[in-house]
Amino acid sequence: MSKMTKDRHVFETLGKARVVVEDGKVVEVGSPLLTYCRLWDKIRGIRELNEREIKDNIEFRIRDFGMCTGDRVVEMDTFVGFGASETFMTALRHGLLDSTVTVCEGAGTVITANPALVQGIGARLSGVIETTPIEGIIKKLKDKGGETLDPPRIKQTAGLQIALEFGYKKIGVTVSTLEDAQHCRAISEHSVIFGVHLTGISREDAEAFCDTADLITACASPHIRELAKDKALLQAGTAIPIFALTSIGKDLLLERAKEVDEALLLNTMKLPVLPEDRQPRPLV
């Protein structure tokens, strides 16, 4: 009897370290590009990004919400004040979007109109580079109103096309490459494109990305921070800022702001606002 193929998931996370998980076990951890990220310091008390801390965190996520396993929790509420999944969750709740196209490990591209599901998929997940299907995750997603590609895989352009075929008009889609951003814009002029996982992007690609997307996370990119001076209409957060680049992007962040429990400061000023002690180190 032949040995069954392992499920395998490749992430770039916690300083863009390459992490491989097979059958629910961390089997490979690469060196991170960053030594410090304010977000992980705040959320998990990680003062220095290194291979041991990264392995511990991924193992914690596997235990805590079943990442990369059939025990995966697929619906969640707010994790951070402003994030891609939180922004899309709020936009779905209030009708600014009627569907989203995001990525989940064990399933690939997922189309859904369920706010709690889009948040559950993305809230504690980052940088899924490769994934193989996990039947338990896909079943849970479908039970909660999520559709996957056939066969399941990561392909955001195909997910956007399917969402349009389903009859959705106001579709939010996360993309992590310039090619995907431009192809999604070509497919749908009115989709809301959210650039994510962009640490290490080149200056040329960052410029083209900012000309294409509606929203973009700066991650640890010095280029996106620099381009925000001329291109951003609104900034949310100061450590890992999200920039609205279009009026619809601005609408989504302002709508999200209404649901943030903490006190907020709204003010007019030159962007970006980047306190030095809160930035990732190094910027790449």
C-alpha cells in the first residue's frame, strides 16, 4: 500500500521567514528578514524575531486555533484594530462590499460574503505561499458560506472571476504580487484591491502597485512608506500602516474605524506618520 501524500503549507511570516508545515508539524523555519516587528511585540510579546520564536509562534497557532489542521477555527471576531481581514469584515457587514476573495491555508483562494468567515480566514494568518487541500478545512469553509476553486489552489484572479460569475458586484480581493493586482484590475474595474504581504517589494513594483490598488499595507517596505507621501488619502495605524489610495479605499477604512472600540484621533496632516520607535527593523 503506497504512503499517502503529506499535506504541505509554506508561509512567509514573522519577519518574512519561510516556514513549512507538514501534517500539522513545523518541519522547516528559515531566517527572518526582520529582527523586530512592533505588531508581534504588541500581540505576543516577541521582542526579537528569530527562528526559535518563529517556530514557537507557529506551533502556538496550530494548537490554539488549529491552523493547518482539520480542527481549524474558521470564524473569528476582531484580532487587530485595522487589518485586511478586519477591514473586509466590516465592509461586508455594512454593504460596502458584497463578497471577498482571500486566501486560507488548506483551501487556497476562498470566495465568501460571510463577514465572520473572512475574518476567521485571515485574522491570524499571513503570507500563505503554497498550500495543499485539507478536507476538514474546506468542509468547514463551505458550511459557513465559503467557496473554493476546483481544484483548490491559490489563484486570486480565478477567485475574482468566479465571484463576478456568482453575480457579486462589490468584491474585495487581497493580492500580494503586482501581477495579480494588475490582472484583477483588468478583470474588474470596480473591485476593491488590497495589497498585502509586501515586505521586500522593489521600488518600481511598489509604484505600480500604488497606482493599481485601493488599499495597501506598508509591511516593512520603505518604498511604500515613501510613496504614501504623494499617494495616500488616509492612514490607519503607525507601526504597520495601511494606506487608502482611492476614495473607496478611504471609505472602507473610515467604516472600519466606526467599529474600533478604542479611542481614535482623526486629524488632517501630512502623511505618512511613522514614529521611528514603532517601525519594523530593518525596513526592506
